[in-house]
Amino acid sequence: MNTTYVDTLGEIHPKWMIDLLAGGTTESQFKLLFWNGEAQVVQNLVVTSESARRVYRPAVVDVTITRAIYFPTGVAPYGTTREMFEALVDVIKRFAGLAETEVRLLSYAVLASWVVEVTEVPICVALVGPPSPERRQLLRLLRCLFRRALFLGEASLAGLYSLPMEIAPSILIERCELNPQFLKFLETTNSHDAQIVSKGRILKASCAKVLCVEEPLSDLLPDWLTIDASRTDMGSSLPVLDARAQAQIVEEFQPKLEMFRLKNYALVRESNFDVAELSPGARDLARCLGGAVASDAELQEQLRAFLKGQDNEPARADSARELHSVVIEALLSCSHQPQKQRVGVAELTTTVNKTLERRGELFFISPRAVGNILRVLGFSTQRLTAVQRGIILLNSVRQRIHRLASKYDLLGVRYRSINCAQCEELVIDEELIPDDDGLSERISAAIEEGREKL
């Protein structure tokens, strides 16, 4: 009888699971943890009852991966799901200094990362706030707690496509360029059906992610968990998460979280938790986080209350639309200057903030926030000088600006130009400007007069 050896990084079947543990032999970097639903066995080779001719053995991975990613060295009892959850709350609260709700939501997210293959969507977290030592410490903490976390200080699209996705990492990204292609990658990998081509092979690309951003992405990625990391309280009474503290957290929590994974993946897969009254994106997130604590109904109900309180999608949408409208207004002004060939993000930011001030708003947005909005609207910024990024005002770009201005109802008398053919094409449409005591006729006449003078 011929024996087939299968190199594995982990297997999930209805009746059993195989996972990797660190601390293998000289021939292999890993040991195999076999779980049959009732008991676990650690071995170098695993033969399941389904086929005696198929022998599983640990796959060999690049040594840099084992240095960058924490793998559990074993398993340990964790008590109940509630006890595991509260232990996570305590450690996150101790080192992160976040608000209570944010701490508890992150605890749900950590548990969801350990059963990522069987949740409704892979858990994805947006840490919203400016770069700071506090935010970086939070990322280091999550690296200790998330399953197979890979911490990337900076990420490009090409770099992400070269990652070892076959190990199903949780990707933690501190800095990135939020261009349309990168956002498409984030959206695509938030589906369990996602696949990418890497080195001539087709790999599943679905994975847990933690992304640091300065502005919320709720209008683009609605099924992401948004955590406000801008109001941390990292006073002197909170400990610094140095290398020793990180090692202690890994040693304490990773074996318990591995046991949580073994005991709960079947329950999570069968979970029917839902919060039907939420918006569609928040509903997917609820299924993901609620499924991760399928063994504790009280934690599910607590989550329901948290998400209902945070699901203010109409308010977020109105706020986002207002900021987008102001940026488009600034772009339209630039577009109506025929000699202007380019506009920098810094210049746009100044115009946007002046507009917000005129409207009585009590806040200002940063150039990076304006750059993010430009990318959301479909404009790719590029380097204009050694220190400046912006947009080149090609005809196609001006046309797009006008289409967006029409969509946002900005082509009224105040914003249009009678010397602009693109305004003429859009404004005469009576669906955009209803007739009010001959207003349409007066507009058309004014445009014709302007053309004759040209």
C-alpha cells in the first residue's frame, strides 16, 4: 500500500482539525496538533482515520516567517469563553488605554481571528487616529494576541501580493497608500472566496486584517470594525509593552487561544447569531464577532448592544458626504481656471478648511485626510515636486470633477462657470435645474452670451 505524504500548514474537517505548533525537530520547524473533537495529540506525523494511506507532516516555511509570526508552543486550558474574554479585556485595558467599549470590541476581534476560517467574514479592524507611540503599542499588543499575526510597518500592493498567504496570517498594517487598487485588495480579501495568484500558484487570500488609518473607512469598507485609537490615555501609570512583556503575553495567551480555537470552531461554523436591524455591513460584522462567542449567549447580547450603539451609518454617511462635497467644490474651483494645470493636496486642504470655517464648522482636516478623500472619489494623487503630491488637471480629470459636482448638486448658479463647456453640458439638463420662473432660460441665455464673447 503506497503512502502519500501531505505537507500541511493546517487542516479543518468536520470531525477533526490539524494545526501547527512551534518547537519542532531538527527536520521540521513545527509539530502537528491533532484534535478529534474530544482530545488533542501532538505528533510529528498525523494519520487520520479517513485514510491510512495519507500521512500529514508539517510544511516547511521560510525561516523569516517563523521569526516574524508567533506560533503557539502548545495548548493550555482557558476556562470558559467568558473567562477567556475577560482575560483579554484585562490585558488590552492594561496596555492600550482605550475606552471600555473599544477594549471589549477588540476582545471579540481577537477571538474571531482564531476561528477566522469559519466566521461569516474574516475579522478586519480599522484603528482610526493619527500616528503615535500609543497606536504603535496597541499594534504590538495585537500582534501578541491575534492568530498568526504579521506586523507590517509599511505595506504596498506588490508587497501584499508577495506575502505567504498560504499560512493564513492576520495582517497588521501600520502605514499604507490608500489608492483604489489597495482598497480593492482590502475589499477582495474580506471574502472567504477570495483567491490571488502568487508565484504561479492560486492561493486563498481571505485573512484577518488590522489597518491603521487617520480617517474612518466605514463608507468604503462597512464590514470592518472601527476602533477609535485617537483618544487613548497612555499616562505614566500604564506599563510600556517592551519585549519582555510581549513574550509573557504570548506565552500566557497563545496556548489558551489555541485551545479556544480547537473547542469552538465547530460551534462557530454552526452559529446563527444575527442582528437583523443593523445595516448590511454592520450585520456581517455582527455575525462574525457574535459567531466567535457562540458558546456564550450573554456575550452575544452584549455585542448586540455595542453594535447597535455604533451603527450610526446614516450619520456617518451624511458626514462623509459633506466632506466629500467640500473637496469636490474645491476641485471644481480649480477646474474652472483654464491656465491651472495641477493642484497640490496642500493647496486643496487650505481651500477646504477655509470653506469649512465659512460654514461655521469647528474642525479642520489634514492634507492626508484630503488625500484619502481624493482616492475615495477616484482620483489618484501623484508626486508633483520633491515634497508635494497632487492631481494633474487633464481634460479627463476635469470631466470627472464635473460629473461628481453634478452628482453632489454643486452645479447651481453659485458654482458653475459660463465659460465652461462641461458646465454647459450638465447644467442645461432640466432634471438638474428645474424651471423656476424662467430660470433655465436665463441660464441658457447667459451661457450663450458667454460663448459669443469668447
